Amino acid sequence: MTTFVLVPGACHGAWCFEPLARRLRQHGHEAYPITLTGVGARKHLLNASVNLDTHVDDVVNLLEDEQITDAVLVGHSYAGMVITGAADRVPERVEGLVYVDAFVPRDGDSCWTLAPGGTRDWYLSDLGPNGYTTPTLPFFDPRATPHPLASLLQSIRLRGDLDRFRRKEYVYATLSEGESPFEATYEQVLDDPSWRVHALASKHNVMRDAPDELLKILLAAN
């Protein structure tokens, strides 16, 4: 049995992983889809101080509260930052990492420094009435909510590297809408033998558009 912690990308809540979580449970695994602070069902907690550290805390607290010591952390898009930070914080609780069309940061990186210009333009395109959120995009699910801008700008601080973890998987969506912010990351890990890399004919929301293929990858990542 594997314990999966499923972390959504910017503007999305646990609902985007719930169908996948149900299928993982049907295969005998544990699955915890999480909603990050300030987003989705937890949008009432949004304030200017919600940042990347807050979201790393969300995942670390879940691992500690549920006494999970064998987690496979699955992060979509922005959540590549989150699962990297959480794994670095409590490596003894993490067995593997699966990045689903996501950033894979090194120490000092942020979404802002890793993203191409078009993605940066989106981050700042409409800061909302409060002045500290990034808007949803037209192709997002109607349940998506504005995302705390500070989490996209904050640099990650890491004490170690990803070589500590038994399994590292990268899933690249080849049909992403417009310029993919993750092409450079994909090319970086593609030539690294310590990674298992998968290119799927899917748009960015792999959980929705290639659920069967993603399920197979996760079931093999244990």
C-alpha cells in the first residue's frame, strides 16, 4: 500500500484530484487530496501573508497529523514548489515525488524566476480588489479561485537536494495551452537518469484530460 498526498496547482482545490484519489483507494492505496490555504474551499483564509511557506506548512502538517511516514507527494503545476519544500522539511516522511507538469525548483528558485514571460504577465495581470491575488484563467474549472500572489513570488529555501528520495517522476503535458512554463524543466530532467520521465498527449490539467495514463504512472510509483 502506498500513501499518496495530492497537491493541486494555483487556483485549484482538492476537488481537481478527488476522482483520481477515489481510483487510487479502489486499488488499495491511501490518498489525501489537499486544498491549500487561501484557495478553493479555504479561500476564506486568504490574506496578504499567505505565501509558499504557508502552503509547505499545509502539507507538512498533514503528514505529521496523519502520522504518514511513506508518502508519495504528487504536485501539479505550482505545487511542484510545495511538494519540494515539504519533502525537504520532513524527508523522513517522504518516499517519492511525482511532478505533474510542474516546477522542480532548486534552492533560491521561485515560480517567478522559473516562469517564462507570458506566465509572469499572468501572475500580475489582475491583482484583484485586495491587491495580492493572481486571477484564474479562462480554461480553468469554474470552481477555481484567485491565488495568493506571494506564494508565486517567494523564493524557496532548501537544505538538501532531491537525490535523497527513492523515486522521482516527472509527467509532462505535451498539449499545454500556449507556451508551456514547464518545457525547460522537462528538458532538464529528461536527460537525468535518476528521474523517470513521461510525456503525455494531454493539456495542462492532466488529472482531467489524461486520468487513465496518470493513474498508471502513480500505481507504478510505489
